[in-house]
Amino acid sequence: MLTNDQDSKTGSADGPVPEYVIDLIENEIGGDLMSLKKVKGVLEKLTAENKLLEEQVLTVSSSVTLRVSAALSAAEESRVSLKSLLQREMALSNTLIQHLQGAQPWADSLGQILGQLDTTERHMKYLQCVARIDELSDTIQQCLMTNSVWEAVVAVDSMAKLDVGLQRSGCSHLQAFLRETLRFWHKILKDRLAGDFEDLLTQLHWPFLSPPTMSLSPPANAQELQSQLELLVSQLLSLQTSDDLISEKPLSASCTASPGTTPLSLPIQIMLLPLSKRFRYHFTGNRQTNSLNKPEWFLTQVLMWMGNSSKFMEEKIQPILERNGANVQAKVELCRGLLSLAQEKLALDASRLLYDDTVFCHLVDEILQFERELRSTHSYPSSLPGALHVLLQDAVLQKWLTVERKMAIEKVDAMLSAEGAWRSQYRDISDMDELKAPDCAETFMTLLLVITERYRALPCPRAQLRFLSLQRELVDDFRIRLTQVMKEESRNPLGAKYCAILNAVNYISTVLADWGDNVFFLQLQQSAVALGDDELLGPLGITEIGRLASLDGSLFEGILGLLERLRADMLGRLLEALMRDVREKAQPYCKDRWLSLPSQCDQATMSLSSSACPLMLCVRDHLLQLQQTLCQPLFQMAWHGLADRLDMFLYQDVILYNHFNEGGAAQLQFDMSRNLFPLFGQYCKRPENFFKHVKEACIILSLSVGSALLLRDVLKQAQEDSEPETPEGQRPNPVSALNELGVFRLAPGDVLILLNLRASWPGQ
């Protein structure tokens, strides 16, 4: 049974029997002495299993030996094959080295010959280029002599393409010679075509300085003029490449040139000459029209020229450009040219107005208005830079921010000191006075909105974020001012001005919360996170920045938290003042004769306690006053807070302070349910739910004597049987009993105290 020597030793009579042997005997034989005959069967079974295991071991060992032998044989064959390949490789390598050594002289000789051929080829190509330049130059000269202008234009264009092809050759002298030749012929052709084009434009009444009028009939030579216009524009477009080369501008056909840097088409450049001349005549030098105080004069003039010329550009010039394959818009090209004049003038004037706040503000407003007209009325593409780029210069942008801050603070000072600063301008229009915002708060938020509209169109997110930071700074400054005024008015928290300040805080908080969900401010929030703007993000951690990046938070959260804290503080002061007045008016009611009032059956009709009249009038008047002075959200918070405080006051100072007979409990129930609760009934459907302590106390005090005795016994029994060994199911659950009566807020201990306040017990 045991095949292991160690096991045999441990299983000897001198040593302990192994556990697995004991388990085997227990399972196969058991403890019955009559079952010892099973030993023979167990021995045979184990012998068969042992033999089977030996056969498996021998089989596996033999198969492993065969596989190892086969692997060794294959490895030996691979070694022999590899050795043969290495010998062949060595022989081939020696043969190749010998061949290369023998061919080296031939290779050296052939290399010299090829070098001479390469030098000769380059010389020939150089001479061919020179000959080609001379050929094109002669062709242009002959064409000009025979008045074949179009052929001359084609030759100049070929010379320009040759210039482009030589730019990477490194032949500086050849390039210089070609460029001078190109410049010479290009100037001659351009001057000739430009003169003809200007004469033709004059016949077409260009430029249009006033709105074009509808002529009754076209001129007699309209067809001839159109043909000449087609020819001259096409010829000038063919000179575009050479014109770009000579003026050292990026090529218009280049795919790498951005829209803002591509040069104007040559025909458009010529068409802009008379307009440029007029612009510089009127708006430079000592002309009266060149006034720093009146930037709208030249900006309006530029817009008028754009509008007057748009029809001619679209109907006459654009079709010619399309037929010649020019991928430009004639109207946009003209606007670009005129805009460059305005940009140059604006940049010069802005730098001269940095020390005059009034005129500088006027200039900024006019630029913004010009930009809106340019984009909307004249459909100038948003991908092209406009006039706003002038405002992005460091000195100009910093001046703009400084002026915005200065003007805003001055306006805030003026609006807070105005006579009607704390009155709503819509107080007589109920539909428009939901938030009851005082005039100063509404004017301040309008001021911020105007600032937003001014910087919204800026093409630089970083500049926009600087204005957003300024707005947050202004809001925080206004909050501090409101806090200062609030502290002055805190002596009279129930006054109209104090409530107006509270409305102002709530209005600003509401508007800023709406701004936090606005698409424009969400985009700025993403930009702030992407740019890592320290001024806006401040000391925020990774978690807060992650929330901003996922749009879970808002850039206004910090200031909203401060405003919320101010609103809660002001509302708390207001409610405390209300409760002081309520407590004073409620003193007679607190000390009423609750223990000696007649029962309900002894009275014909129930009426309000005379001592409760001052209290009810006080609560009613204050609710009406708050409803008139506070906006709806604040009034909702105010009456909720008042109800909660009034509930605790009546419960602690009236109910727990007195004892009640049957009549007193009925009178208290009547005063609360028929008089106090209805005062709040016009603001909600179930006002008693806001007075749970009072309502449930009235239920307990108004119980019949039998129900009260039974409830008291249940509560006392629950107190006495509170030991852990008492089975839970042997006593009634006090909470369930109270819930059946409609009592959910009061604890069993509080209910027991209320029951002890009843005077109508048997034997009393």
C-alpha cells in the first residue's frame, strides 16, 4: 500500500501512522472487525493502480527519448548546412573583393569622366537659361514693337515662372540677372496696361463716389467697353506672378499663404489707386476732415465706397475673374484694399490717443461699430482680419482695459449716489418687475453686458479673458459696496432700502448664474482652462480645473459663493428683526389664561383670542410688506424662514410654557388652524405643513381623555420596558401609535411632556 520509504518509516509500529493512511482505512474498511475481509480487495485495487502508473511513466519516458533524439538529429543537420553556407559565403566574398579591386581603376576613370560630363551639362543648362532669358526678352521687345500685347504678357509670365524655378538653384548671379530683366519688362507692360485700364475705368465712371443710379439705356459702346475690360483684366491677371515676385510678396497661388497675407489681385490694386489717393487727400495732413475726434468720418467713407462699388465688382469684375480661374472674390478683394487704408489710419490714430480717455473711448466705439457693419452689411468673411486687430496691440489693449475699469467705477459711483438708485424703474409694471431689481443693480448689470458686447467680437481668446477678469473684479467691487450700504441700513432691516439691497444681491446672483450657462462664457471657460489663465483660475486645484474643463463648474462660482453668503446673512438679519417684533406682540398671547378657558361646548361660536390679535396683525402686515418689497424668490425664502421660526417660537414660548385645559387646547387649535395658518395659505396649498411642531402639539393637546390616557400609558410603558431583554413584540410601538394620530415630527419624549401639560385628567 505504501510506495514511499519515508511513508513506510512513518507508518511503522515505532512511529505514528500517517493521516492519509488512517483516512484510507476509514473509507475502505471502517471500524467494523467483520469488514477486515475487504483488505484483500483494497490491496488488489491499489496494486492495479500502481501498475497502471508505472506503465504510464515508462510510456512517457520512451516517447520523450524519441522526441529528444529527433531534435538532436535535426540540430546536427542544421549545423552541417550552416557550416556549408558559411564556406560558400566566404568564397563569394573573396571573389567579390578581388573583382572590386580589379575594377577600381576603371571606376575612378569613369567617375572623372562623369564629373566632367556633369559639369558640362550644368554649364549647358546655365547657358540655355541665359539663352532662354534673351529669347524671352527679344520676344517681348518684338511683341511690344508690333503691338502684340497679349503675346508679350505671355512671355513675361513665362519669364516669371522661370524665375520661380531658379529660386532653389543657388545661381545668385543668374537669378539677379533674370530678376532685373523681369523687372524691366514687367514695369513697361504694367505701366502700359495700367494706363489703358485706368482710361477704361474712367469711361466706366470708376470710382463710384456716390450710390450708382439706374441708367435708362446702356451707352452705345457698352459691348466694346466690356470686351476691353475683359481683355485688360485678363492680361493684368497674367502679370500677377511677376508682380508678386518683384514686390517680394507671397505668391497668390501658394497654398501656404494665409488669407490675411495674400497680395491683392493686380486689377484690384489698380482700381484702388483713385480711392487710395482720395483717402489720403482727405484724411491725412492738415485737412479739416483729418480730425482725431472724428474717426467716424473716414470709417463711414470707407463703408460708403464699399457699398457703392459692390454691384460693379459683382456684375462686371467677378465674372472675368472666374473665367480666368482666379480663386478670389472681387468684392472681398476691394474691401480688403479699402480696409488696409482704414487699418493703417486706425493704428496711427490709436497710438496718438492713448492719453485722451474720452476720444479713445469714442475711437473704440467707432471701431466696434465699423466691424459690425463690415461683417454684417458687406458680408466680409470672418476668416479675414478686420479692424479689431488694431485694438489687440499691447499698449492699445491695456489702455482699453484701463479706461473700461475707470469708466465703470465712475458710473457705479454715480448710480449709487443717484436719488432713485434703490427704486425699481419697473415698479409700476407688474409683468416686468418679477425680480424687483433696484435701478442701480440693473444699471450695473447692463454696464457689464455692454462691456461683454464690446469685447465679444475680439478675435483673440486671451484678450477676451482679460476683459472677463475685469468684469469679475467689478462685480466683487460692487458686492463690497452693497455690503457697506447694507451695514449702514442694518439698523432697520425691515426698511425698503434694506430690502432693495437684498433684491440687488439676488438679481446680480441670478444674472451671473445665467451667464455661467451661456455659450459664450462656456467657450471662454474652455479657453481659460486650455491657456492656463492664472488670473482667472487662481489657486484652483486639479479637481476644480477638471470640473471647469468638463463644464460642471463656472468661472463665476467664486463670486456667486460670496453673493450667496451676503444674501443669506441679510435674510437672516431681516428674519431676526421680524421675530423681535413678533415676540414683542406675542407677549400677551404667551401669558393668556390657557388653564381656565371655557370649553368649546360652553361657547356659541369660537373666535380668535383677543390676546392673539396683535400677533396676527403683526404677522399679516409683515408678510404683505415683504411681498411688496422683495422679489418672489426672496419672498418665498423669507416666509419659509418666518414660518419655521414662528413655529418654534409658538411651540416653545406658548405651548411648552403653559398648561391647557380642554377649552384652552380648543382655543389654541382654533387660533392656529383658523387664523395663523390661513395667513400663509395664500402662498401655498397646505400651510400647516410649515408649522409641524404647533400642528402636532395641538393634536396631542386636543385628544379626548381616553385616547390621551391610552397614549400616555403606551409612552410610559415604552420608557419602562426599555431594557434589552424585554421582547420587542410584547409592547406597542410608540412611534407607530403617534403616526396613527398624525404625529411625525415630535419625539415620544416630547409628546409625553405635552400630555403632562393637559389639565383635564380624571380626578383633577
